[in-house]
Amino acid sequence: MEYYTSALKNIAEKFCIAGEVLEIVPYGEGHINQTLLVTTTEKRYIMQKMNTKVFSDPDGLMGNICGVTEHLRARGIETLYVVPTKDGAPFLKEADCYRVYDFIENTVTYQTVTDKEVFKNSGKAFGEFQNYLAEFDASKLTETIKRFHDTPKRFADFKTALEADAFDRAKECKEEIEFILARESTYSVVMDGLKDGSLPLRVTHNDTKLNNILMDAETGKARAVIDLDTIMPGSMLFDFGDSIRFGASTAAEDEKDLSKVHFDIELFKAYAEGYCGAVKDSITPREAELLPYGAYLMTIECGMRFLADYLSGDTYFATKYKGHNLVRCRTQIRLADEMEKNFENMKKIIQEILR
Ligand code: ADP
Ligand code: GN1
Ligand code: MG
């Protein structure tokens, strides 16, 4: 496939890339930025059109990424390498904003878990990433999206979208709406804990789904945590929870056939073993107690975000067809529902791992 416009080639050539551009094609399954694979006569790069509607402060955001990647590299950790523009800037700021990373070769990203060990390895890597961020000076970070995992705020946004029902779509998703409305009283636990100090505020990744980590194609071990756009102060429960929401499912996030979508307790256990093994020296008893709840909360929060976007005409997440966000919402609700039924098992697993 050759997807190549001279406009994109001109953009790529404004960066310090080696060789002549041969091909530029869309790449990956991210929902936010427009990701392109650039192949030159010398090597490969990832070029992204940054989503400045979602991230309104691209300077602050790239400052975070440069700071965090330098911090990691200084400790010998493999991480994204930001290719500067020929003017020496970390990104190109014109009508649109673009950035370029070295393509990290011999790695794969997964959209579903195909191997329990690989998922466990990703848990270990996200846990270790949490440890490296603990040494990073949080005052140097810009908050790239305010109140990103403030679930009560997400719920309020959902209700606003529902009341407006601007595309007359609420009638197609009555059950999903009911599910989300009925659980309002459960949404504030983590935010309350952060406010009253019973949960520590940490520097977190905040978007720890499995396709935001590059796994070694041969060994199945983690190579690099990527998608660093949302590194901000937050709770460890967000990072643990978001990985479980995406990875401890028997199907893809956008599986249409709900009979294939189940919360897999064995995958939960595998990830928890990897993650808890890495953070065992820093996790507090209250965080440990809330890990199952964190998984549940991130799942239902993501479900309400997908549904709010569907009701608002699909302006936030990239979609491939009408109803894509509704399909995604349905998988999240299925998972949250099954997690509710598995809560005691989840708690027991965490207690055993951290004993
Ligand atoms: P989004 O914010 O839209 O999710 P990501 O930064 O996560 O965008 O990138 C989308 C996908 O592109 C990733 O899931 C991964 O498959 C791939 N990718 C991104 N950066 C790199 C890189 N430096 N090397 C290899 N693959 C990458
Ligand atoms: C988005 O950027 P990406 O595709 O890795 C979103 C996450 C959601 C996720 C759902 C900045 O992640 O919060 O959990 O989609 N990122 C942003 O798949 O909103
Ligand atoms: Mg991503």
C-alpha cells in the first residue's frame, strides 16, 4: 500500500530524518492522534499529527514528553526518541502540529491479549514505569487534560451529552444509559481518596492500555511504554485499572458480538502478579484494597466516555463507522457487569499476591 502525499512528505522532511522518504502510510489503532509510518531509504519513523483539539497545549505536552523520556533514558530505560525539527524544535507547529519518533523496531503492539505471559510482562512493565515516574519531579509537568480521570466529572459530562441528545441517539441505547445512571453513587471513591489524602497522588501514565506498550516481537518481554501524552498527577488505580479494562477481556474493545466479550479472571490475575510484583514496595494498603475497584471504575468510566461521545456525534475518539463508539461502550458495560459479579474473587487474588 502506498499512501503518500507531497504535503506529508514535505512535513516529514522538516524533521531531522535520515535518508529519502519512500513511503508514508497510516499506522496503528490509536483513537486520538493520527499516526503515520514513514519509511525512508535509511530507517523507519512514526510521524503523528497531534490532536490539538484534545490536547490544547502542545508545547506543555511535548515538554512533558521530552522531560520524561530524558529521565528514563538517563536510567538506561528504552523509551521514545523525539526526532527534532530541522529548526531544533521538539515538534512542528504550523496550521497543524506534527511530531516524529524513531520507530522502535522488532516490537509488536497487541489489540487483545493472546498470551497470558505477555500480559503479565506488560503489568510488570507498567508497574516499573510507575516506579520510574515516582522519581520524576511532578512540578515539571503540565496537566495536559484537566480532570482526566475525575469520574464524577466524566459522569456530569455524560449527563450533559444525554440531556442535549443532539443527534437523537439516546433512544438506541436505553439499557446502557440506565446501567451508567444507576451506579452514580459508586463513582467518587478514588477522587474522594485523593482529596482527603487517604490515597497518594502520584505521577501516572493514565492511558495504560495494552497497545500503549511495545512488546519485544521475539521474547514477549516489554520494550517501551509509549503514548506519553497523558502523563500527569493521578492515582496508581487509574493505571492498574485501565490495563485491566482493556486487557483482561476475552475480546477486542470494539467487538460487536457481546457473546464473545467476558471479563477473564485468569488474565486479571496474570496482570496483577506482574504489576503488584513491581510496585509491592510502594503500594499503600488502601491502594491495594482498591485495585479491583480501580479496574471496575476505569471500565465504567471509559464506557460512559464512549457513550457520551456517541450521543454528541463522535467528535472525540476516532471512529471507523457510525455506532463504533456505541459498540465500544457496550463491551465496557459487559465487562463492568461481570467485574461486579467477580469482585470477591478479584479481592482474594490481590490479597494472595500481596501477602
Ligand atoms: P494515540 O495517542 O492515537 O493512541 P499512539 O502514540 O498510542 O497514538 O500510537 C498509535 C500506535 O502506533 C501505537 O499503539 C503503536 O502501535 C504505534 N507506535 C507509536 N509510536 C511508536 C514507535 N515509536 N515505534 C513503534 N510503534 C509505535
Ligand atoms: C484513548 O490515545 P489512545 O487510543 O491510546 C484515550 C484513553 C481511552 C482509550 C480507549 C487521551 O487512548 O483515555 O481510555 O482511548 N486517550 C485520551 O481505548 O483520551
Ligand atoms: Mg495510544
